[in-house]
Amino acid sequence: MDYRQAGVDVEAGRAFVQRIRAMVERTYRPEVLGRLGGFGGFFELPTGYQQPVLVSGTDGVGTKLKLAQQCNRHDTVGIDLVAMCVNDVLTCGAEPLFFLDYLATGKLDQEQLAQVVSGISAGCQLAGCALVGGETAEMPGFYQMGEYDLAGFCVGIVEKSQILDGSQVQVGDVAVGLASQGVHSNGFSLVRRIVEVTQHQLTDRPPEFSGRTLAEELLMPTQIYVKPVLAALRMGLPIHAMAHITGGGLPENLPRCLGPNQSIQIDPQCWTMPPIFDWLATRGNVAPLDMFNTFNMGIGFVLLVPPNQVEPTISHFTDQAIPAWAIGEVTAGSGELTIAGM
């Protein structure tokens, strides 16, 4: 017997690395040293920092992968993978520098996984970070044919004196919410359950989706907020804190960027929710509070700014083609989030 008979094709793995080389190299920044294929990825720290602090983050895509595999569409989940990591790192004011991925599958399907890596490459380019390496693991017997899983790892950098850690937040600061592109990458166990129980087809075209199929609406990739947010920081907009709205929605994630003895109130009437959320709530008979505790509800990222900076902040992101709204206010309290009308 040999390794191929056991289910692992080493030659196919080598060919796959060669196939994705150009995709990876398109993400390179000047600080990248060496080439793809070494035992480690080398990255030289950017110049100009007095006290540089490295910030790391890791995440996955979750059961949204099941939907992608069911639809045989694999490019968008690569963007999701990058977004989930770089948006987290961004919340403290850090610029994402480089990214690594881990891709595990039962049987290496070059066409399928090349689509995944194309999405990872696209996400890294959107975030301005370099894809410096990764691991593709072929694990027969562990994953079913056609199945794969993803994990991502990101490292960013921020000047120590400019770290956003909640200490700058003041009572009266306004929460400016940035629009999401839909469900993003959280809550898909519930999404898939709703689709299954209601027996909807992923090829359905509900009228509220403007001609898109249900699959296209659900596979819309996570918005990457890195470049417009970094631009806002560099132009001097006084952002006191930021939150990435992921698992647990606004109630879990927004309080994480507050200071001690602070709470926050939000008003859902202040922003426009994508129609997918009403579709899920109606078809699944999901209570409003459960929706907010599961999904981003149309707000993918939040910035806390002084009241007199709300309009300049909204204008900046609108100019960057990201709708933004004043959605709430910081109050005195003990860390809770209050939703108007609930």
C-alpha cells in the first residue's frame, strides 16, 4: 500500500500549491520576505512606529460552509474567512498586516478549493493584508466527500498610544452603525434550520430579494471594513471605540467596547435592515429579541464617536459606499445594551 491508496494524494497537494501561487502573491505587501512554500511566512514590521503592538485574531466561517457546499459555490466563503478575522483586529485600531489559513478536507478537489483560495486572496486584497501562508490538510475518513472546513489567523499592528480599549469612551458618545451586507457569517445553524423546516428551495427568488436567489442572498460575503475605517482614523476622526457585530449580535458585541460603568441604548428604527432578516423572522417565526441575539440585523460594525462628530463620520462612510446611521447612545450603567421597543 501507499499514501494514495490510503486516501491522500501528495502529488495533487503539490499541484494545488502551484495552482494557487499567483492568487497568494497578488496579496503581497512590501514587507513580505521570501516566497510561498517555506516552513514559515516572513514579514518585516512596517517602519514609522514608536511603540508598535502586534494584535492577533482567529476565526472561522461556521456552518455557512454547509450552505456553500450544498450550492457548490466556494468563492465567497474565503472572503468571509478573512473578514471575520480582520474586522476583529480592526476594532482596537490595528491595521491587519498578514493572514494565514487552514483548510481541511476529506479529498482534495483542486477546482473546489481553488475557488476557496481565490476568495481568501480577494479578501486579503480588500483588507490590504498579505496572505503569507497556510495549510491544506487532506483527511480521508474525517470529512465526507465534498466537505471542507476553514480557519483563519490574522496579525495586525497598532501604535501603543493609539490602542482603542474602551478607556476613551464617554457617556453621551453616539453609536454610528455601518451597514452589513446581510447575514454575514453568524447564525447559519438557525438559517439552515428555517430553510429546512419551511421546505424552501435555495433556488427560490423571493420578490423582496431584487431578483437574487435565496442562496445568493445568504452567501453574500461579510463586509470588510478595514480600509474605510483606517482612512477615518488617519484623517483624524475622533473614534473612541469600535465593535465588530458577529455571533451574539449587537447585544453581545457592542457592550464589549464600552468602559466601566457604561451601558448603551440603540433604536432599530434608526437604520434600514436588509430584507433577509424580515424573511428569516417571518418564515422561522423567530421572536425579535432572538433575532437580535443571533444576527447582526443590518449593522456589521459600530463606531462610538462624540456627538459633534456624528455627521462627519456618517459622511465619510457614505462617501466610501458604506451606508451609516446614528443608532444609539452611551449611557451610565453596568454594561448592558437596551433595545428601544423591546
